[in-house]
Amino acid sequence: MEVEGRLVGQIGPGLLVFVGAADSDEEEDLHWIAGKILKMRILDDEAGTPNLSVTDKGQGILVISQFTLFASTKKGNRPSYTAAGAPENAKSKIEVLTALLQKEPRVQVETGVFGANMKVRLTNDGPFTIWIDSKARE
């Protein structure tokens, strides 16, 4: 991933995690999300069955802040982002989440730059794009 032509975060195989934070997110939510990300069995085992977690495989996680996940398109043609957290709150929550993920020694965790125009390149190797909601616990 690049910001202003500079490489700021890079992983090999693993998970690209876009994170949107709301003002109502609490530390308990961040712990829950971190656990889900680290333990979710969506990576292939030796038989090609999605049965392993990023922790099991010792792969990477690239965390990118993404307030646009909160876009509401209910009215008009311009999305509203009022449900997204205030920038200073969202930044600190994403930093806490990243620190929780970094506690897992078998996983390399890299990040983007909060609020920056990031150029993200990925190779989507598999069928998984999953929405995780800490409030609904799903």
C-alpha cells in the first residue's frame, strides 16, 4: 500500500482488513473484533478446505481505516457518513485494534495511514469478503 508514492504497509499472504470505527464502539467491541479476525477459519488447509485462521497459518494482516464502510445511501445520491466515528475517536480505536492484533506473535500486522489517500493493491485469492459487526456480534 502506498501513500504519496511511498510504501507504508505490505504483507504477503493473509488478510486485508478494512476497519470503520463508530463513536459508540467500546474497548470490548475492539477485543471481540480482534479475536474474530485472528481466529476466523477462512484460509485453506492442506486439503483445500477453508479450515485455518490467519494465526494458524502465521500469515499477515493489513489493517486499513475505512470510514466509507459507514456510508448511508438512503437519501439522494451523495452518501452520508454521519454514522462514522469522529476522526480523532476513530483513529484511536483503530490504533487500539491494531495493537490487539499485534499481540499475536505468529501474525505480521501492518497498517495504512489514517485519513490518507491510500493506494491499496491486492490479489484476492479466494472467495471471502466478510462483514464483521461488533454491535450485532456477527
